[in-house]
Amino acid sequence: MLCARLIHPGSLSLTEEEVPRPTADRPLIRVSAVGLCGSDAHWYEHGSTDDSKLEHPLILGHEFAGTVETGSWAGRRVAVDPAVPCLSCDACQDGLAHLCRNVEFAGHGRVDGALRRYMTWPERCLVPLPDGVTDAEGALLEPLGVALHAIDLARELRPAPSRRELDHWESVGVFGSGPIGLLLIAALRSSGISNIIATDRLGHRLSAATTMGAAMTVLATSDWSEVDQIVAATNGRGVDVAFDASGDPAATEAAVAAIRPGGLVVMVGIPSTDLTSFAASTARRKEVSMIVCRRMKTGDLERAANLAATGTVPLAGIISDRFGLGEVDRAFVTLTERRGLKVMIEP
């Protein structure tokens, strides 16, 4: 089978390798669609993401869908949870399997991902794709699950002093309108939020944010002038909740500056380095609450599939570019140059 391995930053190699052998609990999956993520861009550009570094030639890709070829699920189209928790560590036992200390994650560390024709993966990580949801849309269910988890975190820590329920928040800011930001906007709209203010440095992403349901879009600038526009649009109050979907420290800084006193910032994006920053004095004066979102929880992939099945969250419009596996170099150039929205590889 054909595989795409990251050899070192900026260098991908197409290799012919043996098809992996399925086991009783790990069926063979024919990969049909792989969405490229911001973390894939970090791997490609820097050979690292978060505090993990490239240790050996790695097959990237963790947002994917395919068809099961063996076992009791044979013939079924599925979306795949890329995280395999151990289920035995303290985090797993505490109901936090998404924070598993021993997690196996596709396309990360020493675990090969989905940029290949076939792979095996645990059956417990598979979710059937509903009729009417394409395989490419199925590859978007994992990032949609992350967006749903981020919104859940905001619900659990809804800002004081009024303790408003989610559907009564007066305004929500989404800082960064890449694919995760766009999915956040759509998921927020599906939860009843209408006053969503979105930012980005790229005009075509702001246009997409409007399509996905943002009530207002603001071009992000190096001097954070967007903050003044957001505060003015909220009658000088600031947004109730801010989702940093960029990972760029400038977006984090803007989110903290644009939040109202006592508001909440949810950090979803992954920084290009392992550091982020914001003005401590601003955060202290407002007594800002902040929480970091980590992937998605058990059950979120199923929730994402249900939303996709009803058409509540439109997924097809986020896919801007499609490539075959043999065009992987072009796909990653498109990804890192941020020409479109979601880049999809269809092996």
C-alpha cells in the first residue's frame, strides 16, 4: 500500500509498505478521507507539536474516515476516534479518558496515523457514519467533537456573576476562524447562540465565518484594533465567553482584552511553540477565568455524527481543497500557506 511519511520538517516521502494485519479487536480499515489539522502543519513545519518531537519517520493524519474491511463491522463506513485511552490509569478511572496518561494517538509520537491506504484501529474507537454523511464529512467529525467539548467546558464554567445559561449569553467571541473556529461557530449556533463575533487575519476565513453563522466578523490586526471594535459592538461590555481557536498568542491576548469582567476564555487552538502569553494585568483586573480544552471526551464523536446527520452543522462547505495521497506535498503546501479552509486527502 502507499503511505506518506514525514521524514523531517518539510520533507514527506511516499513509500510502498505492507498492509497491516488485522486482529480480533483491531479490524482493517480502508482509509477514504483524511483531514489535515493545524497540528499536522506544526509537525510538517517544525517536526514537533506541543512538547512532542519527531522521533522517527511518521505517518501523520488523525482526522479520518473509512470503511471497515474485516471483523463484525466489515462493510460499514466509519468515523474514527484517533485517541486510544488505556482505561486503567487514574485519569481514565476518574472518567477523564481524553486525558489518559498512556494514550495512543494516531499520527503522534511513535504512532502512525491515517495518511495511507489501510490501517488497523480498535473497534471501540469506531463510530458508524450516518447515511447522507460523506466520508470526507466523516473526517470532520473529530474536530467537530473537539468544538463540542470546548462548548461543554464553557457551559460547566459559565461566567459569574449572573451564571447565565449558554443560550442566554449576550455575546460570544471566536478568535481564529480556521476549521476549528468555523466548527465552533456552527456548533454554537446549533446551541442557540446568535450573537457570535469572529476574528481572523484572512478575509476568506471571515467570509466563511459569516456563512457558518457569525453575526459579526472583524479582521485581526497586529495592533489588536479588533478589540476596540468588539468592545464597541457589545456596548462597552465585552464578550461573555471567548474561544481562542487560533493558538496564536496574539489571539489569546485579544481574547483576554475583549472579554468582559468575570468572563471566561476557552483555549482550543494549539500554539506553534509550547508557550503562549497574555497581559497578566488585564486578566487580573477582570478576574478572567481560563480553561484549556484537550481534544474531545467519550461520546463527543457520536454527538458530532448526530449533528452531521441532521444537517444542523454544515460540514461540506468547510472543505476547500481535495488531494490524492500521491499529491501529499501539494496538500501540505496548501495547508501551511493557509490558502483555503479544510484540506482533505482522499487516499
